[in-house]
Amino acid sequence: MPRRTVYTAQVDYLQILDENGNLDESLAKDTLTDEQVAYLYDFMLTCRTLDDVAFKLQRSGRMGTYPQNKGQEAAAIGSGFAARKGVDFLVPCYRENAALFLHGLPMHYILLHWMGDERGNQIPEGVNMTPLSIPIGTQMLHATGIAWAFKLRKEERVAITYFGDGATSEGDFHEAMNFASTLEVPVVFFCQNNQWAISVPREQQMASETVAQKAIAYGMPTIQVDGNDLFAVYKASKEAIERARGGGGPSFIEAVTYRLGDHTTADDARRYRDAEEVEAWRGRDPVIRLRKYLEKKGLWDDAKQQQAEEKAKAIVAEVVKTAESIEKPTTDDIFDYTFATLDRELEIQKRTLRTHSLGQDPTQIGLKSAPEHV
């Protein structure tokens, strides 16, 4: 029998706003209005300010550690804005703060999380998201399960999960992708390819030319976008989300971006990244790019910039004050946030903070005297 081709595929790349602020009007049609772009830029400045202050909090010993989001704000904001607040569900990693804030998470919760206060993970009622996921890749399985529940309940809702390029080398990623595509659940896999899995460059952790092509093996629509382009991220995310909402199953988005800071404040990227590479990506900063666009449109100027920066500083100052002035937690929280009701044994444990009979009855400690009936 003659040899024949049984399958071919391609991965498209989408960019609408280049690094100099030039917009492709045809591709931008029906994406973001001028008012929305100005609002999102203002919001982006606030998120960048919080990011810078959080870094300083860690350096001054007021917070344990922190992974900066700096340089990746367009990916989080564009995708988060495309999802329906109060309807869709966000399943994050730990570099999507801006998307979480757009969907109602109070900003001080992020600071509480990195201060080691578990109340930062107590997502408020009505805010549709899971807490930050620190283990690499596990959250993708959770998102798939959430989306499966939406499908079983016949709810027109979508789950969007975030992860880095390094997570696509984990087994959990492939299990989630296979499950999601086989059962056609409404989930969007959003990969923030920031080029580095801590100190390992993308080229050394995978042989594929793109991350996006990994989705082809699972038969799902896939695309690579300029992750620092707010318009491209929004357009690709909106299409994927609405496809999923309409019963079209899962999609994969690779947002090509770059983390301008270290992996976390416990890392020193200067030991493994070339300074010229970092500087090249600074020129593609989504904040700078979006400001250039707004200025060319006559929608922004130095006065508005100063006003926005002052407002951002005031907001962040209040956020920090709220996080640092929160009342200390009590040991009762261990029980009250774990169990709906407490049986007698748990009540004793809560009162005595002991889990064994000797601790609950101090007279038995050491068994100084044996019971009379022995």
C-alpha cells in the first residue's frame, strides 16, 4: 500500500499591538474599546505598583517570599477580562494576580497569602476562583474537574486555568489535557510561557518548537499569542472561552511573555539569565507598550500618567495597611474552618489543643500512680 499523510497541523501566532504601540485595526475589530483599554491600563499600573511594593515588603522582612508578576500583566488582564465575572471560574498558579483582582479578589488577600496567613486563601463567597496553587501543575486537574461539573450540570460556565511553560513538562498537565479533550469539557488551558522554568530555559526542557503544539496531540484548538499584547490575549481568550461555553470543548493558549523579575524573591536570576536578554524584553514591557498606544490615540498624557500613579500608590498603601493590621488568627480557626460541626472528641481537642488522652487529662501524664483496680 502506498504511504499517505494521515494528519497535518499548524500553530498560528497572533499579535495585534506591537511593542511600539502600533495596532492592527483589522485584527483589533470587535475586541477592546478605547474606554476599556484606558481603564485596563490604569488597572495595570495599580497591579504593577502592588507588585513593586510586595517585593519591597519581602526585602524589608515584612513578608516571607513573593513571586513578582512584573512583565506578565497583559496575559493575566487580557484573559481575565475575557472571562465572565461571577460566572466563569479561575484556577490560577501564582503569577496571575491581575486576573484574580479583576474577578473580585481583594488585593490584600495576595499579601496575606505570601505573609503566611491562611486567611489569604479563604476566597470570599461569590468570588469564583481557587486559591493560589504553589505545586507545579496540580491546578490543571482541578480546573478540568470543575469544568466537567459545569458540563454535567448543563451550566453555561467555563473554567480557565493558568500555568507556566515548565508545568507542561509535568504528568498532571498531560492527564488534564487528555481528560478534558476526551470528555469535551469547557476549560481553557492558558500557558504563560515566560521562557524560564525557574532556572531552566524552555529550549532545554522540551524539544518542541512551541508549547502550543502540545495541544495538537489532544485534538484541541491551539494558538500562540504575543503575551505582552493586551489585544491579542483578549481576542484569543474570548474566542476560546466562548467556544467552550457553546459546547466546543477545551482550548489551549500559549502566551509568549517574560518575567522581568526573579522566579521569586528567593531566587537570583542573574546567575543564569543573560542581562542582554532581560533588557531586550524590557523593551516589550506590556505597560510601556500600552501607554505608547494610548498616547498615539490621544487618550493619555503625562498629566493622566501622574494622576494614575498617585492613585495607584494610595490604593496600594491602603492594601498594605489592611494586610498588616488584620487581627491575629486564633487556634479555633483550625477547627472552625475545617469542620462544619464538631463532635465531642473534636470539642475536647479544640479546648485542650491535644489530640491524645494523656494531653486531654493532665493527671495521667507520666502515670505517676497506677489505678487502684490494677
